[in-house]
Amino acid sequence: MKWLRSRTAVVALIAAVAALTIALGAWQGWLAQAAGTTYVINDVIPPEDECGTPDYTTTDLNSVIAAVSDEDTLVLCEGSYDAGVVVDKKITIEGQADVDIDKIVIDGTGGGDDGMEVTADDVTIRHLTLVGPICGNRGIDILPAADNTTITDVDASDWSDGIFVSGTDTLIQQSNIHDNLAGIFLAVSTGTHILSNDIVDNTDNGIDMDAPDLALVGDNTISGNDRQVNIAGSAHIQFLRNTIVTDSNGIVMDLPAEALVIIGGSDANANTFDGPLTAAEHYIVLACGSEATVNATHNYWKGSPAISRGVAGVIFNDEDDPDADCPGDDAGAVVFHPVAPGPAPAPSPSPTPTPTPSFVWTGEDATPAATALDCIAGNFAIAYQYDATAGWSRYVPDNAALSNLSTVDQYDSLLVLVTASGVVCQDMPVAVPAP
């Protein structure tokens, strides 16, 4: 199944995403790459000699941040540093690369403060451990004003939220987020990429999403959490190539009509769902009353008794699910067609999705949507149109109750979920403007 995509927001959602890799090799290699000045910080007096002569000897990183400039890099030697770090400059804070991550600690066990609070753009945090006061405060708190934060090779545990994101274009990668109340919380954020992490054994949700637009969750292991993923509010999200292991509900969604969620969507991007589900639990759940488009095709369903229950038994409230319990709720799932190919494809490092062309109407203005799409009738499940003022409208074939896209104008572009391969609109009329 393929998507015909349109509009900047949707194209950005499925545009090329290459996983960034950080080689935690020689410390000197990092120093050579620094754009500004690099400062070495040690935590004890007299300083240890494991990282040479430090520029600063203190456990108070805020005093160092106050003294440095944008583009500078702070390298933390082995040791323990105070929580409550406020990163209000465009800097990099990283642990000494040739020291194990568990020996470079932001210590919040005393409570009262977040581990690190990011308020500036273009901040990088990497190769650090952040330990909290047993489910209090946040390990890393990225505030709304902070854009382009990069978090790499971080271990966060024992916080209320391991990482809390309300900024824009955050990258969280190659990190271990575990034993918090919630692992990663996205709060009305945009453009967050969560790539190649272990998000495990958190008391509540592994990933909690509240209206996170244009989010990508790829190549992660998500397991052992009370609920693996929870999504609410308007969002456009992709889940690609994750391994999700659960004995309770996996991905749970309560979404409005304008939301679009792709879970798998192609063989190359298949997620693997595993775990001993009970009869009352499901790998994917769409709440009653949701009107979103969810493309859950091309995933690998493992575990017992998932295979014996069949796909309808592991995806709850699919429109074809005979066990769906939304009586009289005709505004349930719009497109939610799962398939179960297998075995799962061999993982590859973050393949780049390839966008396909948009469906662009070239005929007359005010043409009924059904007429404009007649050339692919029977080969698509739903079509969306975005308007900057009115937002999203949709056309669902043969379902007037769910359709609020009545007409299209010349050169309108549509996002269309095509259900057959090789579908092309032949002989679309081309209207000639009046002279």
C-alpha cells in the first residue's frame, strides 16, 4: 500500500530521515570537531588526573555555563555533578568519551530540581547519566523556546519524566530511558525524532504523546513499560522498524479526525510486536470515538496467543474487527487495515522513506471530490486536503457521514491512501482558464 502525499506538513512527515550516528571514539576526535572553545570540567579538589588539567573544578555546571559563550563545548570528566543545570546558551555538554557513561553522572537524587533544563536553541547533550530522586522532576526538560536540541547516548532513570519535550525539532537517539514514571513525554511538540533508543521498564508509559506533530519514532526497543506508547490529540506520527514487546496494551491512541498515524506502512518499515498478550489486551488500540486515519499495514505480529487470535484480535477497534466494542459509534476508525507479513525483515540502519507524487487536480474549480477522484475509484481508501485556514478535510468513498470534503479546485493537491499497486490517474481533464 502506498501514500500519495501533499502539502508541506505532510511531506515533511515522511521526508528522508537518516539516523545520525555518533562514534564514541577518541576524546580528541570530539575536541577537534568543536566549533567554539572547549573547556574541561572536573568535579573534585584536588582534581583527578584522568583528563589532564581542567579549566574548571566544580560540581556546579551553572557557574561554568555563565562564563562560557555560544558554540562552546563543556567536557565533563569522570565524576558526579549537581542537578538543576540550566542550559541557556547554544553549547554542547558531553561526558569524557573514553570513560564509561555510568561514571559521568548528573545527580538529582536529592530532589528539588530537574537534571537539565534546556532553554536555548541548538543545544547538544551526550554521553551522560542522569539519575533522579525516584520519580520526581525531569531528567532533561526541553522547554518550548528550545529548538534543535540533540540528545545522544544518555542514560536517564528514576525521574517523573526521563526526557520531557515541548520544543521543536528535538532528536533523541542511542539512549537508554528506563525506570522512570514516564520514559519520554512529548507535550505539544513539533518535529521530534526518537531513534535507536532503549525505552524500557518505565512505571507508566514508555512514550507519552500529547499532540506531538510531525513525530518520527524509529528503530527503538520499547518494552516492559506499563503501556508502551500512549497518543492523544492532533498529531501526524510515524512508527517505523521498532521492536515493541508487551504483555499489556502496546500503542494506544485517542485521536481526532485530523490525526494521521503510520505504523509500519511498508515491508521495509515493519515494526515487530511481541509479547504474551491476554485476551483483553491488544498490540494496537484505537479508542472509541476516534476519527483518525491509522495505517497499520505491514507489521510483524509475534507472541502467544497473538498468531492464533489473528490480526483482528491484536488490533482493537479496526473497522473490520468483529469484536470492536463501539456500538452505534460510526465515527470510529476510518482507515485501519492491518496485514501480517513475516518474518520481519532484517533490520537496516534507518532507511530513508521515498516520497511519492501528490494527487493534483487539473480540472475545473468546484468539481465534486468524487468526480475528481473517479479515475482511481476502487483503488483508494481515503483522501485528505489541507487548507491553512480550515485545516484538514477528507473524502471517504461511499461514506457521506465521514466525508467533509465536497469539492476541489484546479491545482488543489490531495493526500490519498492508495490501496493497490501501480495506481495512476489516467486521462485527468485539464481546464483551460478563460482568457
